[in-house]
Amino acid sequence: GKNSSWIVFLEEETNVNLIALIKVLAKVDKNKEWFLGKPLFDEESTIIHHYAFAENPSIFKYPDFAASWALSIPLVVRLAKKVKEEPLKSDFTIDLKHEVALYIWDNGKGPHLTAVPELCTVPEDSPQASHCATTVSKKPPLCGEPVNKEDIFVAVKTCKKFHSERVPVIKKTWEKDALFLEYYSDHADPSIPTINLGVPNTERGHCGKTFAILQRFLSSAVPDTKWLLIVDDDTLISIPRLQVLLSCYDSSEPVSLGERYGYGLSQGGYSYITGGGGMVFSREAVVRLLKSGCKCYSNDAPDDMVLGMCLNALGLPVTHSPLFHQARPEDYARDFLAHQVPISFHKHWNIDPIAVFNKWLKDDFTASQDELKSAKTEL
């Protein structure tokens, strides 16, 4: 409203003790520029932050959105003016919380993030929550039962050179949790088995292969399922946690789900589901995409971005879940992952992928139901 002193931003899973939050903000001089939150930082420079502050990545702090974050009105007024006068420069929007903090800091011309200990990401019933103005919800949304394995078809994109290196990792980790799964390659290998879709392998992009997968998904060659999951051969994923997440969505709607990136958003661009973390489509979304005549401009075009362009042209939503990850666990702030039950990670570079799967994505049989329920809190 007109007489407000602060704008506070909340996530869906954030619980707020309003009286405690008002007390916290009352201690701060509202007439100055303030950027408040729970700080996150990178221990190593990371691709998702464009290797910013490479010499000392931990020096730059950015807010954990789940704890909430706040801007004083003097800062909001200046930022609004800046946005109007100077077009946003970034082509890609990858990690909004980091990019917002960079934009506000403005190479030292604007304020740093100020840490507020009362903005927390502990569960609301945790003993540490007694001093907190915000906490993270532990109760799962009432989305119903996890979807059945029979409802998900999994497509793994691979190529001959990775048959012996990457495919065995999938077989040792998450393949057993998928009822319907096919490996698509440039070479048919009956020992895996892989299917050659007749699309030559490309060093990047893989658009031709992905569109061949979409067509196959709607054909009689594969089981008729409600959901399609497309992953890379170096994607690590929890199918049981995905089953829980999908209970919150209606497969008869055109759903496209995963980690959402943006391209050229300030110049009328589009959002897209980044491929490495896994792209999930309802059957209805695939039907509409193919019916629209959407296609690749070349076999090596970036498949995820082409799909984003097509979804944007159709006016169909691209839905973000922070539980999908385009990079490795070490590419994310430790405190950010601490309150998540992640669904996926991507890339085997400089890690033991089986150890990463066992640490981050594997559910012990006894604990799995509790873990799976808590996964819903991150929607």
C-alpha cells in the first residue's frame, strides 16, 4: 500500500509469524536502503552463477528465498526507476536469487544483503525455530497419492561413446525404479538395450533426438502413459520422489515441469525447462506441442530452448520446481540444499555419481515414506 515501509517476498512453503516479522523490521531504519534476508554463498565458483567472484566466491551473499527476503521502500523506489531507465542486460535467467542480489548490489553502488537471523529455513516444529519469524513448512500439501510407476515413461538420451561410461551408472542407481524406460542412441546396442531413432548424434543441442522421442511417446511403439520424463545419460534422479511431486499436477492439463530457466525475458523472451535436470511433460503437453507444428531448426539446436519457444508461442505454462537441478550438488549453496528433498542432479564431472545418488537421492526403505512426504513441501 501507499504507506508501506517494506516489501516482503515469500515462497509457497514459507510460514510467517507476522508479529515477530514486524518486530524485526521495526528495528531497522526504514528511511534507508535495505536488502534483508538469510544469506547463501558459494563455496566454489559455479556455472549456475556464471563463475561470478571466481577468486573468492564466498564473499558475495544472496538470499534464500524460502526464508523470505525484504526490501525497504527507498530501495524499491530507486530500483523501479532503474528498471524503467536501463534495460536489463542478462540474456539468461538461471538462478533468480543470485541475479536479484547482483542487480541490487550493482557493482558496489547498491546495498549488500544484510543477514537477519530471524529469517530461517528450519522446520516450524524444530527447537531452533523459537527465535524465528519465518520457518519452512513441513506439512505436505494435500495432493493425493503418488502417481503410479505405470503412469511414467522415461526416455534417456545417450550416444555410443557413453554406453560404457554413463549408462552403467543409471543401471546401478535409479533404473530399477522406472517401470517403462528406453535408452535412445545413435547406435543400437542390444546389450543395454538402446534404440537408434535414426537421428545422428550431435555434440550439443540434441533437438532432433528429443523431437523423435516426443513422436515415439505418442505412438503405439511404447506403453500409453500419462507422463513423459526426458533425461540425459548423466542425469541422477529419484523416480519415487518424482511420483510424489506429480500427484500435485493434473496429467490431462498441458504440464511442463522441471527447473525453469529464462532467455531474453526483459525483451519479450521465454522460459524453458532446462534439460539436464530432467524435463517432465504431460501427454496433453506433448500432444499440443506436436500438433502445433513446432519443430527443430536443426538437429543440434538446444532442445530445451526450442521447446520453451514453442510452449511460449502456444501460451502454455512452464512450471518451475526447485527440486530439479541442472548441476551437481557442489554447485549449489549448502544451506539451500539443507532444507530440500531433491529430485535430480546433473553431470558426472569430478564427482562419484553413484556416491552422489546414494547421498542425495536414495531413499532407505524404512524412511522413504516420510522423506517422500517432506518432498512435497518444496513445491
